[in-house]
Amino acid sequence: MQIIKVENLKKHYDYYQKDQGLKNSFKNMVKRKKLKKEAVNGITFNVNAGEIVGFIGPNGAGKTTTLKMLSGILYPTSGIATVGGYIPWERKKAFKMGFSIVMGQKTQLNWDLPAVESFNLNKYIYEVDDTEFKRTVDELIEILEVEPLLKTQVRRLSLGERMKMELIAALVHRPKIIFLDEPTIGLDFISQKTIREFIRRYNEETGATILLTSHYMNDIESLCKRAIIINDGLLIYDGNLADIAANSDASIEEAIEKMYNNAESESIERR
Amino acid sequence: MSEIRKHLRVYGMFAKTSLMQQLEYRANFIIGIITECAWLCTKLLYAFIVHRTGVEIGGLSPDQITLFVGTFILLTALYTGIFMNNLGSIPWRVRRGDLDLMLVKPISTQFHLTMREVEFATPIPNIIGGVITVAVSWSRIGLEAGFVNIVAYILLILLGITLAYSFFLVPCLLTFWTVKVRALVEIVYNCWDFNSMPMQIYGKWIQRLGVFLFPVFVIANFPVMALFNSLSPFYLIWGLIAPIGLFIIVSKMFNSAIKKYSSAGG
Amino acid sequence: MKAIKKYYTVYTLAMQSVMQYKTDFFISLVSGGFTIIIQFFLWTAIYGASENPQLFGFEYAQMVTYVVMAGIMGKYISTGFEYEIMEDIMEGNLNRFFVQPIGHLPYRLFGFLGVKTMENAMVILISAALLGIIGITAGIQYSVMNIVLVLLIAPFSLLINCMLFYCLSVTNFWLTWGWGVFNGARVVTTILSGGIFPLDVFGETALAVLKFLPFQYIVYFPLSVVVGRVTGMDVIYGVLIQIFWIIAFYLLSRVLWKIGMKRYIAARG
């Protein structure tokens, strides 16, 4: 069953360019050169229920923008997407109840309080009943081994510990679909491994569909069978991760780098 | 109905976490109370002056003016406790990207963004001072307000807070369209002090302006006028329409602000 | 001579940087304007309703002039360096004053006065316009002599307030109470210095007690000169007391700073 369907999704921004200097500031007040950035420029893919799909691409390729559109945070410029049967940017309550997004660069935890308080708040926000909440959270606490940290204010936690809490807060309502935007960013090797193992285990046990972006190929290689590679807002590969480097001696990383370069020269040719 | 109950429960959690958070910083909490006591003194000073001179202003005796001041203090307690910090922090919350994670939550985004924090320290002196001021001046006047008047008083206080919320939210929302709104936000907020004395001290034209065009006078004047039976039916209707109407308009504006954010964003 | 030149440079540099504070300055002007409007209407209503032409010893024209000028004085004497000093102390920025041959107090004070000079030139212009408008609408005659006098006295008021807040900022060596305390202190000093209402409204006893405190020499005294309630030799006495308080606070700040600095060095090494 295809739980995420994306068809020709585009997101273009307008922005203004300003040349250096005061004179140009005045020029800009009168007439601005409007420029268009094609953050996501028509991508199409589907994801089956229960899959873990790795989203790969260099900085500014459009990964986060795509995840934000699939979460309903941003409206697309054009294109269609359904997530769990809903159009995300209609922001239906039933849609919000069934998915979760974790952004490595942002926190939903209350900085000054122990993480448990934020879990509790989410319990009310997601209308989880007491017994189920207790069961879910206890289980997650056990797997992630954060029991001793529960009484510590979030601001005193290490980055890795904080990310574990972030994951628990995002999973309180047992979402069927999970978007993880660089969940291991800035973490040390050990924490990365723990988080990675947790994601795999969670996927196996609950059958949740997971879309994951990461800068670390380790994350993708150990978690995802399938990879979607985007560059410059365009989808340049969608298929088995193993196939990327199948026909050469190069490592996956090298193969992907080659792919970026090819895509770039193609786009130059097109112009 | 169940949605309202849910939001009330979530609000309970907002209040609980806010209180815990504020108690983490004890020194700030205590200084907040002390500073607010000083502000409370300046508000009471106005009532004190009127008492010392003993004159009637616009048909209001010093005790009646004191009752007005007490009501204004109560309104200040409610506004600072429920809304002030939230509205003030909208611009930087939006710039910091907190809104992203609010948009994915299955609760009203407007509720989430504008009511997330509950302030506990500063309202404490105002609630105590306000209740005492109202009670003392009430008994000195020997006010025999009927049940209807008291209901109208409380209702108009709540509507006054709603009006203040909508009125002060407008400049904060402009942050979605342009970045530099701080000056405007603060200047509009300073209009709050126009309620430190009854509107009778101003001329007819300023009164009309402050009732109909920039309805700041409605916030504190109308509840007290209802108590003294001096609120004309026309004003009473305006006192109902203005807060509700402005709230609807501001909610619409909030939605288009969010739309703007989602369309540009990134 | 070199030292003077050094601080003069700090002063002029700050004068040029004044533009970066212009938003805050504008906001405080407008909100100060609101208070003035409220006060003006309040007293007009009170005097209109009162049978007595004199209240608290003030005629209508004197009272209106006082409260309007009090709003303006509040802006004229306002400080703003206390947040920077608090940060200096709490964030450990003081270390550079060990290595650079410049004192902390003169550095902050002259820098601040540079900003202040520009702002207060503006404040004086605005108040001249405001007093003109009110004078015409309310039919008030001002004494030119008194206005010249107050222009001479006001800088002393500013200095008292600066030294007062400087002492308060220095207490951050011991107590990390954040910016909230400055707001609280500002409200209290404004009330006690007669920055909202003339101190006469508090009655004889309060007036007698306040004589021995520095606050009334910040606003109440210069404005009493403007409305002609303090004249002749009393003006000179008042200025001498102002100077006394400036020196007293200066000495206090030196003592506090020395003790605090020892603590700062002991804590940070």
C-alpha cells in the first residue's frame, strides 16, 4: 500500500537581490529585481507503508523543504502529495494526529524543565489516554535507556540525550508516519548508533513508515534499503541503495558524488 | 465541545509548565513581583491624587474613580498574566522558526502561539491590589449593584480582555509581512495606559475616537459604567460587538499571516 | 591632557553611533508623550471641577507645566548603560579594562553621555515646541529666566541619576538579579523624584522626609525652579546639594567597584 504519494511537487521562492553598497539600497527601494529560487523543482515518488526511505542530497538540495511540505508546514507552489490519505497542507486534524516530524535543528522540548513535562503536554495535545501513554513512554524510555535522565532539565542534557528525548516526545501518540530531518546531526558516534538502532527497532516493531534525511551515509546505509537522491530541487535517483555502487568499485559515497556532478553538467547543458 | 475541553486541558498543562519554568528562576520571579508592586503604586497614585483633591470628574466621585482604577488594575493582571508575554514574543518566535513545530500539532495554532505561556509573578500584586481597591471603594460608595449589573461588569471585563488581546495582536502579526515591528508593537502597547483614568477626563472627540476608532477606552471604562448604570444601550451593544467583531477580524488576519508564512517560508 | 582626549574620543564616537539607538529613543518619546497627554487632561479636568484655584500649592498653569515637564525630564535624565554594565560584569567582559588603559566608569559614562547629548538636544527641541503649544492653548506665561536656569540645572540632575544607576549596576557583582531590578528601581525613583506628580501631593511629612534623600533633586527641584516655587538663593543651595549627591554617589560607586572587583578577580582568576 502506498502511504505517501508525491507527484511533480514544486516549491519556488521569490527573493530580492541587492548589490553591495548604499546606492543600491536606494535603488532597491524603487525597483527590485525579483529572483526565483527553485528549492524543489518537480519531484515524484511513492513510499510504501512500513518502508524506511533515506533522503539524500547536499545542503540546499531541497530535502528539508520537501519534508516541510509533506508535514503541511509549507504550501507547495504546485504539485500533488498525499500522506496517509490526506493532503498535508490542508492541515486536517486527523492528518496531524497520525504523523510526527523531528527536526534535528529544532526542539519541541521545554528547555527549562525535565523532558517528562513535554511528554505530558503532548499526551494532552494528541489526546492519548493515560494507560496507553504510560505504556508507550515507559517502553521508549527503556529502549533508549534514559530512565536516569528523566528528572534533569533539558538544557542540562547532552545533545545525544536531548535527541533521545526529542524522539520520545514525537512518538507519544504512536504515529504511523514519521519524518526525521537530520536526527543525528552533531551527535557523537555512539549516540548516532543508538539513535539509528532505535529507529530500526521502532520501524520493525510498529511497522511505521519512516522518511529520513541525514548527512551521514552511515545512517542511511544501515537503515534504508531504498534511497531517494535529490540535487538542486530535482530527483536524480530513486531505488535500491545497494544498486548505486553496484557496477563499480567506488564506495556509495563516491558513486553519489558522481551522480551530483552528472546532474549538474546536465542542467548546465539544458540551459 | 470535546475540542474545547481538550484545549482547556492543554491550557492547564501550559499553565502548569509555565509555573514550573518560572519557579526555576526564583530570583526573577521575586523581582517580577517587586517591580510590579512599584507599577501598582503608580496606578494607585492616580486614585490617591483624586482623593486628595476631592473633586468630582465627569460626574464621578473620587471613590467611583477609585473603583475604576481597581478595575483597571484587575484588567492589567489578566492581560499580563494571559497574553502580554505571548504577544510580545511572537516576532522572535516566528523568526526562530518555533512556528514550524506548532503548525504540525493537532491544536489551534492561534491558541498555541498566543497562549503558550502563562505569567504568574507579575499578576500577583495586581490581583491582590485590584481586588482590595475594588472592594474598598465599592463599600465606601455603598454601591448596591443589582445582579444584572454585576454579571454585566464581569462579562464586560472578560470582553475587555478579549478586545485588548485582539487590539494588541494586530501589530504583532505584522511581523509576518515586515520584519521591523518592535517599535509599533511597543507604542501600541503603551496605549494601555490610556485606561489609567476614566475617559470622562478627555474631551468629547477624544472619547469618541477612543471608543469607536481605536477602542482602547472600551477595555476598562465599559465594565465600570455598567456597574454604575451609566452605560447606554448603544454603548452596551458596542461593548459586545467590538470585542467579538475585532476578535473575528484578527483571527482572519492570523490565518492569512499563517498562509503567508507557509507560502513564503523556508 | 592625553586622558581628556581619550575620553573625548569615546564621547564623540558614541555621538556618532547614536543612530543605532534611534528606534528605542523614538519609542520612549511616543510612550512618554502618552503619559503627558493623560496628565494634561487629568489636571485640566481636576482644576475645572475644583472651586479652589490652588491645589497642593500649585495654580493650574504651574501644575500643567510641572507634569508636562516631568514627562520630558523623565526622558532627559533616563539612563540606559546599566544593561551594558550588567552584561560586562556577568559575561566577564571586564577583562579588557585590565589590559587597556581606560577606566570602566569613564568609558561607560562618556560613551553614554555622547549618546545622551544628541538625544537631549532633540528632547529640548521637542519640549520647547510642546511648552509653546500648551502655553498658547492653556494661556500660560513662562518666565524666560526660569527656563534658562533649568537648562543649567538639568545636567546635574542627569548626573545624579547616572551615578545612582551606576551604583545599582555595580551591585551585579554580588547579586545576579537581571534587568528586572532596573525597571523596578526606575519606577520607584521616578515616583520619589517627583517624576509623575509633584511631591507636594504626598503631604508635608513625606516632603520633609524626602528632603534628606537624593531623589527630589533629580526632577522635583529643577521643576520647582521652572514653575517659580524655588527662587533666589534657594536655587544655589539646591544646586550645591545636587553636587553633594553626585560626589557622594561617585565615592560610593568607587568603593563598591573596588570591593566588587576583588570578588570578580577572585572568582574568575
